[in-house]
Amino acid sequence: MRQTFTLLIALTALASSLPAQTVAITGGRVFPISGPPIDNATVLIRDGRIMQVGTNVTIPSGAQRIDAAGKWVTPGLINAATQLGLVEVAQEGQTRDNSARGRDGIAAAFTVWEGLNPASVLFAPARDEGITTVLVAPAGGLISGQAAVVDLVPGSVTDMVVRAPAAMVAQMGTPSQSTGLGARGELTVRLKELLEDARAYARRRADYERSATRDFVASRLDLEAMVPVVEGRLPLIVVADRASDIEAALRIAAEYNLRLMIAGGSEAWMVADKLAAARVPVLTGAMNNIPAGFANLGSRQENAAILRRAAVDVILIGDAGVSDAQTFNVRNLKQEAGNAVAYGMSWDDALRAVTLAPARVLGISGDYGTLEPGKVANVVVWSGDPFEFSTRAEHVLVRGNEITAPSRQRLLQERYRTLPPDYRRP
């Protein structure tokens, strides 16, 4: 087993040293997202960026060619709710870097990407399924901390980070031990108190330093981290499932003029009209399991479709944000999208919900989410419709480089595909 992991680390290091190059993906059915599909098209990539997309593209001599005839070509998928690289073994505390203790459930200054493990064995299986970019987000408490967008490229944390911070994450709903609070109403009061204090701190920093202000509910660093939220410069992702919790978040966002996003949203379909009127995006899934608790009793697999019909921006995530999906099952995003289509979401909306829609809400659409000249070359060549269960991601390019470092699953599969010559059946 040790040899298996040694080989994986070596191959990952080799992939990280590959230089950017000129690549031509030829003859495929290209889905640029910014426009209709283009048959028999070429995507030309140079130095990690897309140069041209179309049917009349001149391919420079010496370019690496990827034959995509009969294949489908899309932007790399973006999973906007993960703890990838933050949790390795769920039951082993030494491998969990996704939550901070904070003070009274408030950890706004917590920058979760600082604990990212760039050697995580969970990156490869996600990338093998066409996921090239993820949001790594903290969990726990009332204010969990700050999230970051990362590309699944080999290298250091600095190499991987695309945007940090990309959002502040909060929890509303059933109070947990980590919040130190006992009821939903108390959560709401504490969140509003924090927002009021952040506003006051932003106006009176000098007074605060002279100890000439009243006591605030949070530390100086936490208040400082909340200032971009109350000033509308940093979005607030509120994890909430029950319809009444989502409505409470909407009221607070309106009162404090926050850039709100709802994550989880099991019962968001019940308040779809209010979410649409407030122009609040919802990060949700197509529910591939039974409801996890009382706050999810109204879950339904048509959730994403109903929200889209109401003109809500929907971003599809793994299993509506259940923790295992945020770590070990990040790779299942394409199946989540397929389920959403099966339960009424249009195919085009589902593709946007895992490419351009998350790029927009996370503030990276200038470089990600579509196949257009100038965009970062995160590209996937699929054997067919990416939302069909049997479809494979045959080529995955991140920042213009095809990354072929094998996953742990693939290495183990190859290791045990054939029995050793001296093996004797019991």
C-alpha cells in the first residue's frame, strides 16, 4: 500500500512541473455556455488560456492535438460547496481542518484555505470526474469563517487558490453545540447583533483602539472580517434548509443590505418567489438520499427545477451540501446534475448550474465558467452527455495542462485487477 501512495505523490509532483503549452482539442461538439453548441469545433489553448473556439481555427504546427471527434467538450465543472482538502478521514480529528472553535460560535476571521492539504488524495477522483474548480468552505458555529475558490492543480496552496476570500459562511437553522445557542430565534438575534457591531466597528475603528466604544460581541479580527460583508463587498453564504429559516435569512439580508446566498435549501422551493424577488442564488442539489433531519422534511427532488422556473439562480452542489458529499463525494456533481434534469430542470440550465452560474456568484466569471477566448483553459472532453451515468471524462485540462495523475481508486483497481502468479485460492 505504501508503494501505491508513493507512486501517487511522485506522479502528482511530475504533473505540477509540466509547463503550459499549445493544445488543440479538435472535432468535438463544443458547449461554450456563452452561446449554442458548436459541432465539429476546435478549442485552441495557449499558455493556460483559451485562444479560439470555432470551426475555422488554424492550428499552429507543433501543437498537441486531442481528438474529440464524437465527444462532447465543456468547461470544467465547478462545485461551489466542498470541504475538499480540508477533511481526509472523517473520524480522525488530526485530518479535519474545516472548522474553527471561534468565540461564542463566531469565527469570521477564520481563513479555511490556510489549512488546505494540497497533497489530498481526494483531489484526483474529483478531477477525474470533470471537476476542475471548487469552493472550499468552513463549517460549524454561527459564523463559520471565510471560503476560497481553488483550482484542482498540483502544487502548493498558493498555486491552487483562485480567489480568497470568496464568501463568508454562516449557519442558520437548528442550533448546534458549536453555536453555544439554544433556539432558532436566538441564532437570529446573535447574527443581527454581530452585524450591528460590525457596522459600528467600521465607523469607529479609532474609538475602538482607544477603548472608547461599548463592548462588542466579537473580537477585533472577527469584526474586521465582517466589515466587507456589511459593506456588501463580500457575499454571505447562509446554510439553511427549512423554509422559515430561509425567510429569516432573507429578512436579515434586506435589513442590512447583504449579498446573500442560500446553501442547502432543502425547502427553498416553498419560498421560490421570495428568493427570486430578492435575487438570492441558491446552492442546492437534487437530493439523492432521504431527508437528513427535521429541517429537511420538505425536501423534494424537483427543488432545483421549481427554483429555476421561478427565475432563481440555481447552483448545483453535491447532495445539497451534506458533509460527506462535500468531501468524499465531490466527484458526484455530474450525477447530481443528471438527477436535477431527470426531475424537471432543463439540460441547459443544469450545465450552467455547474459552470457559469457558480462562477458568477463566486466572482470569477471573468476567467471561468465558459469556453471563450481569454478564459482560463479549464476544459473537459467527455465520452458523451456528461450527465449520463456511464459517460466518462476522457481528458481533463486545468489551466491548459492535461492532468493524468491517477487517483488512489484507479491505482488500487490496477493493483488488484489481476492476481499474482503465486496466488492460491483458499
